[in-house]
Amino acid sequence: MSTISVTSSEFEGVILKGGITFVDFWAGWCGPCKAFAPVFENASTRYPEINFVKVDTDAESELAAAANITSIPTLMAFRDGILVFREPGALSSSTLEELIQSVKNLDMESIKAEITAEAAKQNEK
């Protein structure tokens, strides 16, 4: 599967549909974004089971603001609707490959248990 561009109205649905989703926040005038684009696209063809999503920060400025994007490119990774990675900067192909494997290998039951425990602790306050 190749990358897809999403708008603010589509973003939440794409993230919450489950599985793994990588999101590249970019802009057409951004040099590092242009350098990262083929790396991201290439990964999308190697991993058709993963959603690779692009958000144009110029066209979707409200979404970028809601996601607190202050530097581009910024890459986010979601698994089962949970943000598990967020970092600004263009990644090399090998670094993106390592990140993909790390996200695939996450123990999501443990992460969900931690989120539940943290929410319970916050509710006690």
C-alpha cells in the first residue's frame, strides 16, 4: 500500500481503526520533508499491512496545531489508536526500518494496562 494523504476530518478515523499507522507531518517547502518523502513511500510499499499517512501542515494547519506540530517533518506512530512514537526530523531508511520493527514488537497489552493504571491514579486525585 502506498501512502495516503488525510485531512483533519479523516485523521481520527484512520488512527482509531486499529493496527499500526505512521503519520508524516510535512510541508512542500520543507527540504528535510522532501528528503524523507521517498524513504516513507518506500517503507509503505514494503509494509502493506501498515498504514502510512501524510498530513500537509500547510493545508491542514488546524490539525497540525491540534497535534502540537512545531517542527517538520514530524513522524508519529500509532498502534491500536495509541500514540507510541513521536519525533521531529527526517529519518534514514535504516532508522525507519528499526522503528517499524520496534512498533511491531510492542507489548500492547502491557501498554494498555499502564494507561489504565495511570487513568485510575488520575481519577483518585
